[in-house]
Amino acid sequence: MKVIITGASGMIGKGVLLECLDDPEIEEVLTIGRSLIDIVHEKLVQIKHEDFSSYDNISNQLNHCDACYMCMGISAAGLSEEKYSEITYDYTMALAQKLYELNPDMTITYVSGQGTDSSEKGRSMWARVKGKTENDLLKIGFNQAFMFRPGGIIPLRGIKSKTKSYQMFYSYFMWLIKLIKLIAPNSIVNTTQIAKAMIKVTKSGYHKNIIDPKDIIELS
């Protein structure tokens, strides 16, 4: 099996990358990013790519892939809706449409979040944009498409968040996240569970397209 990962330098993406490299059924892991990741592995092929609005110049490298794990994301804090939509919606759809041209039988997974607004009409800007992204990904026509909506996330395997405010929260309040996990076990997942769930739906499918924390735990 050959898989693509975007956002592999981020917290969730790195978790997915590490689990894919460990999985014996995955023969090649292709990452796409603006910079290279400081990992060397015989399965890993890294593509340094600057323009996320077009993938025409690397399309020959995206052929014959079985899955794409779309983990690229950014905080909406301080961004206009136009800019957030460009990064969250436009870049994601550009890649998805190119992949569908190359292989409509592949599986795609997209990392969204709890609170995503499928109606696209709510007051929360990020939730509307994520909702539109999810909806339009599901309409493209891939053999399998799954929208992952993790809630609270515990990073494992030495992974840290690239967002300073998030990492500060993890550094000082991990005890609180773990306490919430004890009280409401289905509300918190970890990076390994998310990754294993993505790999599982690729191999075996699932009865839902929207994957919540409870589903992630079950799948992993």
C-alpha cells in the first residue's frame, strides 16, 4: 500500500507518519510539504512543494496511491475568513481534485474537528469553512472519504504541537486533559489512535463518513 500525507510536520500529521512507517502493509509513505521533515526512513519519500493551489507539476509522483491522509491545517486565530478559506478549503480541494483525476478508487481522510458546521451557516467562521471543506470532499466521488473530527488530543511518541499557544497548553495543562479523559473517555483521543484509525478505514472501510472521537477509539 502506498499513502500520501500532508501536514506531516504538524502534531496529527506526524503521528500519522510514524504509524504509517511502522505499518508492515504500507510500502511507501509520500509526504508533501513546504519543508522537509527531519526523519530518514527507507519507506519515506518527501516532496518539497511550494504552491498548494496546484499539483500539476508533481502529479506524476502522486500516481498509484491507495490513500491520502490530509492533516494539513492552521489555526483561524487572527486570520480573515478569506485567508483561512484559502488555506483550509482551496488548498485541500486542489489536492483532492488532482488525486481524483489520478485515482478515484483511493481513500481520502481529512482532519476537521469537533464543532465543524456541516450546515455551513453557523456563526463560527472556522466551523463554517471546515464544514464546507468536508461537504465538498464528500461530493467529489472517491471510493472512500472520511472526515475525522477529533476533540481533545493527547500527543504521543514525543510529538509536539507547532502552534505555540497549543503547545503551551499541553505543557502546563496536560493533567487537565488526562482528567477529562478519565471523566469522559470518549471525548479525548491521542495521536496514535487517530493514525491507526485512518489506516484501519483505508484497509477495511467504515459505516460512517464522519468520524468522531468515539469512532476513532473503536477503529484504533
